[in-house]
Amino acid sequence: QVQLVESGGDLAQAGGSLRLSCKAPRTIFSVFRGFTMEWYRQAPGKERELIASVGDPGSAKYAESVKGRFTITRDNSQKVVRLQMSSLKPEDTAIYYCAADEGGRRSWGRGTQVTVSS
């Protein structure tokens, strides 16, 4: 299991921006770079959904619901993956989880709450 620590969740207004970070403090960078890093979210009463992922190397992929508004980036030297969220909508309100995919085996962070007010 990989320890993942998310941060950056907050209350934001519709149309605003937030940046989430996810660090893997106990993983060496050469191992971290082998992970496909993912961001999921789970809104109240809904299933957890994959919204963005990035491999190394590899292009980022996004769910249609966030494409054009969210950007996922990774910095292997810092062992961090970030999610820049812009043009936020109330429907973006959810707990956001970071995940590390090691070829099918997935580790999860504890999540960070994002609330978007209208």
C-alpha cells in the first residue's frame, strides 16, 4: 500500500478555482513515477467516479464532466500529483480522492472535501 495525503479542499464559489495536491511521502520518486496517478470524487449519494488520470509518460485523461475545466499534473521529483480546478460548479461538490494505480493494484488517500456554493 502507498500512503497518499490529499490537501487543498475548501469551500469555493461557483466560477472559482481550487488546486488539490496529493503527496506520497513514503514512496521514493523512482517508484512513484511508475504509478498511474488518478483523481476520483464521490458526491453525496453517488458512486465514486474517476475524473482524471495521468501516467508517466502519458497524456492526461479526463471525464467529460470536468474536461476543459480541470487539469491534472504530476511532479515525480516531488512525488506529488495536483488537480487544478477552474470554473467550479455546485455539482463539483464532493470528496476528492487521490489514487495510485500500480498495474491494477490501487492505493487510496483519505480524501479532501470540496464544496462549491452557488
